[in-house]
Amino acid sequence: MNAVDMRINKTLIRREFWENRSLWLVPMVFAAILTVLSVYMLVAVLVNHSGAVNNIDIDNGPHFQISDMPDLRDASDAEINGFVRVVTFSLSFMFSRLMLIVTFFYLLDSLYADRRDRSVLFWRSMPVSDTRTVLSKLATAVIGVTVVAFAVTVAFELVLLVLGLILGAALGTHPFVLLAHPGAFLSSWLLVAWGELVQALWYLPIFAWVMLASSWAKKTPFLWTVLVPVGIIVAEAWVFHTGYFARMVAHQTVDWLPLAYNFEPLAMKSSHSFAEVGGELFGIGNIGKVLAAPRLWIGAAVAAVFIYGAIELRRKRSEI
């Protein structure tokens, strides 16, 4: 691929973010709302806190004791790492779920909207093939959205860190110990980046199916996207009294976790000690597990079929 092709591809992806501003506005607005709520809680705690008492009572709000908050002064390195990882993975899970919803509706409209408003005719006049257009939309969902989700996660965690330092300093829980462990944050961010990459690859067949439905539907692409798999699930249960297809779809959304990590991030909330999740969550072997997983390659093959169908349908269906 030469420099001209690379420049065209970057331009197409930029166009997607410009025309579909929800891809970056939604996570930013959500993070801004969480920031406002966090600041409100910080101010409420500081206003209602008295150094002479252990209790904090917020009017029409929560009640808790300072002694229940973790004191990081005597925490081990494993506990510090575990604490940072729990916070990072929790934020990542929240933002990645949000971005999956945003991505679903983006792809749902990606090949339908330009046929509905007939802008596809304009883009056909440009020196850009249907194949490149479809692949740029897929790349936006797989790569662009993943980068946005990761960036917003890191940015919001840094905001929470600043607020946490202020709160901890006021309550005497020695939060500045965290600043002596920058490696805990860096390693957590790298783990999150790896997980979001694997998740994006794992969701390829789902993304490709939504694009195929978007290119096929003459109206209400949402119904085509949802009702077809639901119809298969109902038909299988009715005729064969089995649920293999439903389980396959469900497993496709979560089976990447034990492959990408040596510990399932979703199970962190049940951990009784931060040290339990402060150990080695990732190794070179995890890359091998992911690459050796048959479901990854089967999903990629299915996605390739769906994307090929979306490209062919885009060529043949210029408008609705």
C-alpha cells in the first residue's frame, strides 16, 4: 500500500468520524457527566466531613465511615497494582459497553443512510471504490472506536485520580502513595488496550453482520439485524428443541476474556483482596491462546463472507 492509498484511507476514516459525531461525542459527554457527578460527591464529602468524627453523612445521600476506606500507606505493591487494575478495568468495561452500543447503531446506519438520502450517488462519482468505502467503515468500528474508548478511559481515570488525591488527602488515607507506582497505571492501560483489541477482533462477525443488514435493508435495518438471528434461535428451539445458536452468539461476546487474560476482569468485583488481582494477568502465552483459538479464525472467515456480501450489495443497490 503506497502513501496515496494510506492518505485516502485516513481521509475516509476521518470522514466517518466527522459525519458520525456520536462516535466521539457520546463517550465524551458520558465522561463529562461522570466527572460532574464525581466532583459533586467530592464537594459533598468535604463539606460534610469533620476531622473530629469518623462518620460522613451527606444530606439525602450516602453514609459511610472513613475507617472503611482503604489506607494505602501500608499497602504492598501487589495491592497497589490490584487497586489500580480494578479501577482501570471497571472504567474500561463501562466505556467499552457504551461504545459497543454506539458502534452497533453506527454500523446499522453505515450503508443504509447514504442509500436513503441518495448521497451514495455522489460518493460513486468520487475515485473511491465500494470496497474501500465499506472497509473504511469497518476499520472505523474496529480500530477507530477502540482507540476512542481507550483514550476516554485513560482520560477519565486521570480525572478520577486527581479527585481521589484531593479526597484522600482530606480524609487522611495517604492516596499520594499511588504516585509512587506509575508502572501500575501504565501496565493497567496496556492490559486494557490489549483487551479492547482482542474484543474488537472477536466481535468482527457481529459487526460484519450488522453491515450486511445495513446494505440489504430497504427500510428498518434494525429489524433485519435483530429478527433474523432471533428467528433462527426460535426456529431451532421449536424444531430441534436445542439452543446451540443462542449459546454460540452469547459465547462470542465473552469467550475472549479467559484467552486474553489469565484472570477474568469481570470477576474482579468479587475479589476480597486487591492483591489477588495484582499479579500476572497477561503473558506471551495469552497472545498464543488468542491466535490459536479456532473461533477467532472462524469468526474472521464468517465476517469476510458478510463483508463481501455488503460490498456486492452496495454495488447493486444505489438507492432505496
